[in-house]
Amino acid sequence: MNSSTLSCWIVVNGYLQHEKFSDLALFVKEAAERKGIAASIVRNSELIVSLENSTATLIHNRNSLPDFVLFLDKDIHLARQLELLSLPVYNRSEAIDICDSKAKTHQALANHDIPMPKTFFPPFTYEGIERQHFDAFINIGQALGYPLVVKEAYGSFGQQVYLIETESELIELVKKLKHKPFILQEFIENSRGRDIRINVVGNKVVAAMKRTSKHDFRANMTNGGQSAPHIPTEAEAELAIRAARILDVDFAGVDLLYGEDGPLLCEVNSNSHLLNIYECTGINIADAMFDYMIQRTSNQ
């Protein structure tokens, strides 16, 4: 099997209408076509997942199933269904699921000697059941010190991340978040307004950029941050590759913080936005991704 005979579905979310997502899908499709792959952009809303007679089925309006799937969405049930149909899916559903949650990511990396900010996981509560006692959060705040960072488990582009300066601010935010899953972390002052994004494909660093912000503790470009090409240090590259390998992602954007004693793992994005780093570095990571997927699919 070679790339000229391969077909691919690029699965995207059918309900995200923002231009940057459609631009990304077209950008990736062009990379596939440069490799001679017959690529189709498929919305998750076009695919109906079902079980019939206890067998995984997929209702769709395409002529046939593809040779492999590049999954640019977070519809975990759909990704798992495609895997049940014996389709190679990149990234795998389990990897997407873990990376989609900051809480799951940090716990998956625990006990692997991955340097990370000190992290606390709040006591769970059910939807509709408000927290009445806040001793646990008072204790966490004392352990972390202020300012500290609260991150909702699910969020992208630096959104749903809060810098908390006081105990009263923390209690008010906890009340506001209600049953939403979140984590609490020490604030890395040395990394205020700056971080590093390293894109890893097949356990190799393909591109990296440094992001900075003069007006926000977050460096994300969506929040007004600026970017510049970056050559990772050996420690930075090794940390990004080790995190990607532990989480078993085929490719990812790994975000690192500037710790006092070396890089710290911030988060791992299984569906990183490739256009930003292309505009910054001129490196098209989608090309490396398809080279990797062609090799993996052809060897199966």
C-alpha cells in the first residue's frame, strides 16, 4: 500500500462554525493531497454511531470507509466507534480523551518523573449539589500560596484559566464553577506571560515557538500573546517527547513553562492548532503528520 492508494477522512466538528476551524481543516486537507492521499473533510454530524445486534455500526453517506482517519474533533464516542470498525484513528480516542482533560492529563503523567507545577484535585460534587464547606479549598490555598492558578479541566486557547490572588477570590470562583471539574496549581512566576509550544510527531520534535504576553499571565495567542520561532533546549525537547510517549499520542502540541530549575509540563494538546505555528515558523506540521500516518497505516 502506498500513499497514492490511500484515502483519509479528516473528521471535524459539525457545529463549530468559526472560520479558524474551517481554515485548519482546509489547511490539513491540502497537506494530505500533496502526499497523494484522497482526503475528505467529514463533519461528525454526518456520521451516526449505533449498535445493531450488539455490533458497532456507522451510518454515513460516503461511498466507503477510508483507509485511516485524522480525528480533529473531541467526539470520543465517534472516535471509539471508528476504532471498533478497525479503522486506524490518529490520535487514538483514549489519547484524545486524556488530553482533553487537564485533570486526566496530569494524573496520567504522575509517577513518571515529569516535572509539573504542584497540582491539587478538588473534592468532587454532583451537579445541582452546591458546596457548603470550603475548608478543603482553604487548605489547598494555604499549601499552594497566592497567587495560584485554577484551570477548568475542559477548555482551549487559554480560556477557563484563572489567576487567583486571594482566599476570598478562590472561594467565589469555586462557588461559580459549581460541579465543573477543575484543578488548582501553583503559579509559576518565572513563566508569567510566557511559555513554549513544542509540536511532536511520532516522538520527534518538528517545530517549536515561544509565546509571550505583556498584559496577561497567559501567553496564548488567542489572549493577545505574540509568538516567535524557538529552538528547544535538550531538556525541553526531551520533556515534550517523554510526555507525548507516556500519553501515547501520535502527535501533539506540548506546552511547557519556564520553571526556576528547568522546564515544567503545562499541558498536552492532542488537537493543537497548526496554523499558528506555521505562521510563526514556516513549518507545516501537517506534512510531517501525514508522513507519519502513511507509514503507520501502510505497516498495518
